[in-house]
Amino acid sequence: MNWNLLLSRIESGNCTPFLGAGAAAGTLPLGGDIAQRWADEYGYPLPDGGDLARVAQFIAVHDDPMAPKERVGCINSVRFVEPINLQAKSSLCPQGLRLLPV
């Protein structure tokens, strides 16, 4: 994994970090639930409507390239009771990524 490239893309706004379900369990919907909702809404024709990456790609190609990113941004605008402390959560996360404002 090229962490410097990832950090650069996050800082420039060209990458939206999406934390897994375990990071926000009970606060944010699961990726599969988001995907299925979008698949139904956008008429996704394949049987893997619970695959967020595939459904998001379908929406980006058939509707608007920015739509999935903007919609995920709306979901992530939920206010957390306590800020997520990535530094305390994982020693596997590179230092630069842990220091980004989340």
C-alpha cells in the first residue's frame, strides 16, 4: 500500500476515506445496507446489490460521477457523541493517516 499517495489524495479531497462498519457500528448504516438502498433507488440490474463498490460505480457511470461521494458525505454528516480517536484505535494505521482530521 502506498500510504503517501493515499494521504495526498485524502488531503486534496480526491479520496473519501470510508471506515468499516466496526468503526461506527450502531451509529452509521452498514455498507451493504447503503448499497442495497441505492441499488433499489437507482435500478441496479445485477444480483449483487449489497456490494457498495459495485453499486457506487454503477451510479457514477449511469447518473453522476460525484453522486456516490456526495451521498456518502451526507451519511457521514452524523454528529458523533464522542470523536473517533484513530490513534488510540489502531497501531496498524500509518502515523500520517492517524493525524488527519476526521
